[in-house]
Amino acid sequence: MRRVLLHLGFHKTGMTAAQSFLHENRELIWPHFALVLPYKTRKAGLSEAATRHSIYRLDDTLAGFGGQLHAFFDGLDFGARRGLILSEENFLGLRPSRNKIEGYGAAPELAETVVSVLRRRLVGEETDITVYLSLRNRDVWLRSLWAHDLHLSRMVQDLDGFCADLAHLPSLQDTADRIRDRLPTVTVRTAWMEALKGHHLGLGAPFAEFLDLPPGKSAQLVKPAHESPQLSDDVLRELLALNRSSLDEAALITQKKALIRTAQHELARQK
């Protein structure tokens, strides 16, 4: 039986750490599973196709995503027995802070498309598919989204206003339940980011459980080396002030990079 794990998000729920775990343990994973990480899906234009559909919600945009995904899966080497582990948060749509009206509204149909295309690729073979969704406390998740946008854009909205704009969106758990309802023949698993922090493999723990390697190989798995740092409230206030300033774009980018670099060095020193 081919075993498949589709880690489809959500944004800002430890995806960087999860993908770091998969990349750093790739030599142990590859004999058993083809490994698909964002550098492959984004190079192939799949993330763009999925996020485009999450904005427009048209039959044509969903079909376009499915067609590109079909071509991508056709090019994967599954070998005689190899399964698949895929991790890509944009397959559930655009980050909600950039798609405030829809949020993850398109997530169930996008997830269904991924599963459907994969089954067509492996038609005639016994396949066990698990969709894994990582969750996070809503208040902390919204703060992380806001911090991300402060960093990468000229966000001038404070946290309270940002949260108010997204208050109408369902919780991540509710969205996960909608995906589960849409995929009754697939195992849909969830894990809370907060609960995984104490595990010796951190946010890699659900993948280690899925891999089910022999004890000798399982002991060789290493925890994620890269995690997105959580910037302090003071640093976020400084970023907001910079975004609201009259600095031109070049100067703004330079000062924000310097501020974040200093903050990251301080966080590393404190570890």
C-alpha cells in the first residue's frame, strides 16, 4: 500500500519548522517517500494557481490548479513502493490577511482537488491518504499573521484593527472540520502547535509518527533547525512606526531589515 501525507497548512502554524524537519531528515525519508516541499511546488507555479483560485473561486481557476497539479504528479518518481509526503500551505489558498473576505473559504475544494488528482495519478493502486492540518491558538495566530505583514509589507494597521478585520473568519478548527466533511474517505488529522512545542522533535513530531521508521532509523531523526522567530511586542511596535513613517521604500526596507536582524541576534543570544 502506498501511504501519502498531505500537510496543507495552515499559514503561520509552524510550517517553516515542519518543512525544515522534512528537509533535514530527507535522507531517511527518501527511501520510503517522495518528498515535495515548497521550493518544488512554487517553482512549478502550483502555489500561484491555488492562491489564484482562492481569490476568484471560478470553475476555470480550480480546473487550472488541478491540471497543473496533474502534470506535476506525473513527473514524480514514486518507484515501486514509495509513498508521498507533501508540505505546502498555499494549497489551501492565499494567506487570510491578504484575502480578508474569503479567508480559507476555498480550502475544502482545493484540498479535495489535491486528493482527487493524486488518486488519478495512482489509479489502480491501493493508497492510504492522510491530510494533516496544523492548528494554533487564534489570538497568537492572528498576531503572527499581523507580524508577518508588518515585516513584509507596509502594513500601517495596528493589531486591534487587524484582528477586527478578520473577526468574521471561521476558526482554524472550523475550517479543518469543513475539510474533513469534504473528504469523508480520507483521514484528516490535526495537531495544535502549542502542544507540539514540548516534544523532543518539536513540530516534526507528527511526521515522525507518520513515518513509522524502525527504531534504529527513528532515533536518527533530528528536530527542526529552522523556526520562524517570534518578535517581541516592542520590535513589532517599531516596525509599525517605520511603516507609518515618511521613509521611502528603499530606506524603509533597509531599516526594517536592520531592526529584525538585531532582534534575531538577541533572540539567538538568549537561547
